[in-house]
Amino acid sequence: MKLEICSFSGHKIYPSKGKTYVRIDSSGKAASYFIQRLNPRKIKWTVIYRRLNKKGMTEEAAKKRSRRTVKHERAVVGASWDAIRAKRNQKPDARAAARQAAISKSKDAKKAAAAAKKAAAPAGQAKVSKQGAKGFAPKAAATSR
């Protein structure tokens, strides 16, 4: 059993009851009002009017409480909140100097690692491409004149 809903009044229409007319399918009353081009929002017995004007609400919903956002000061992994606060309170030039020292230290470490890698690789061996390592035939040499 499929219930239709009247597009004018919003009431349920049971099978074999009501009539179909243009875009509404309900009683003659709804059809008449539709033909007169009346707005269902202004007709008090329609469902649309009752929804808009908050009529017939059986339960009064409790007033929604909005959640207030609570700000928390959290520590970053590897640094406690006290350490972060101490860095924040430092003078800008002291922080800049510490930053430069850390950057130079990491650059030196990178250079040392690159040098160690270079020393470990044999000097006489040529680089082999991925395709060459997989056994593909080498590219043909260019033969232009």
C-alpha cells in the first residue's frame, strides 16, 4: 500500500481516495485552492503552514545548548610545555642564533653522510639504470650525421 502526499496540503492520500489534478493529488478543496493560485503557506489547515508557524508541536524540545570550545595548551611530542614556554620567552636574536646553529649542525651531518656514502661506493663502477638492471636491451646509439 503506497501512500501519496498531496503537494498542496501535505496530507496523506490513501489508495483510491483523492483525485489527481495537475501537480496536486488530494481533495477537491485542495484542487480548488490550487486553481485559485492560493499560497499553501498562507492557508491555515495545510501542513506547510503548520510547520512554518510551529503549530501543534506536542513536545517542546529543550533549548539546544551550544558547546563552548575549550582551549587547551598542549605539549608537542618531544618537548614539554615548560620547554616551549621558555623558548617563546627568549629574545628573538637568541632564538635566531640557536636556529642557525641547529641548521648548520644538520647540514654538516648531511655532508658527512654523503661523503661516507660516496667513499663506500666503488669508483670504477658505472651507474646502471633500472631497466638495465632488469635485463632490457640498451638503447641504440644515435646515428645521425
